[in-house]
Amino acid sequence: VTAYIIDTGVYIEHNDFGGRATFGFKATSSWNDTDKNGHGTHVASTTAGTTWGIAKSADIVAVKVLGDNGSGSTSGVIAGVDYAASNCKSRGGKCVINMSLGGGFSSALNAAVDNAVDLGVVTAVAAGNDNRDAASYSPASADKVITVGATEQANEGGKQVDARSYFSNY
């Protein structure tokens, strides 16, 4: 499995990746190739890190669509999604896209991620952190993606249950 982390980049030399991480794409040529923000590296580690990752042996491809300040353009994000879908198809094998990012509604971005799914790339995206309906955000509102919200432990009648975090979009 190859995991495309579409985010602030990935520090591919991190020991937790065991040499399985490579640089794939950056939306703006003036950006550096690595992750100076840390968010993308954190997401990559959660996805495929050796210690705590969900898919500990997956290959990681860094797709940098957000700068070191965590900002980027919708067109840059779309270019990153298109790169990941195309690269996955040319590599063959199973691929996933993770996008722990979001912004205002964009039919163009939603179309790009839905196209990636149509090409066979499972795509998981963040619901967002504004305590609002995710239908107003992209790529969270795309029809074919897996949109994931945040949860936390809550006490209901003396019993610990999994509940939506107060900040998570729904």
C-alpha cells in the first residue's frame, strides 16, 4: 500500500518511517521539499509510522500543498490530488490519499477528490475543526471520500463513551 499524505510535506528522513517515505510533489516551486511545519509529518506518522502508525509497512509519498505556515491555494491542493491519483495509477498497486486539511466549499476540489476515488484511490479527509456542518467545507463535502471527524471520551451516566469532540465538524 502507498499512502499519499497531502499536507505541509513530510520529513521523509524521520526514523519512524524506516526509509519508506519519499518526496513526490510540491504545489509551489519556491517551497522547500521537507516539512518545516510538522503537521504533515505527524499525519504521516499516524498513518504509516513504525511505532504508532495504522499501516506500519505502507510506503509514504509526501505531497506538499501547504506551506510552512499551513496555508495553500485550492488550485495547489487540486494539483496535489491530481498528482497523487496519476502517480498511483502509474505505480500500480493499492493506494490511499490522506488529506488532514480543508477550506471553504469548492466544487473543483470536490471533483478532483471524487475523480481520485473513481480511479481506485481510497481517499480519507478531515471533517474540519469549526463545530459546523462539513457540507460547507471541501474536500469534506465531496461525495465519494471518507470524511473523518474528531472524537473524545465522554462520561454519560457514569459510563465512558466515544463522542464527537466539541470542535469537530459533523
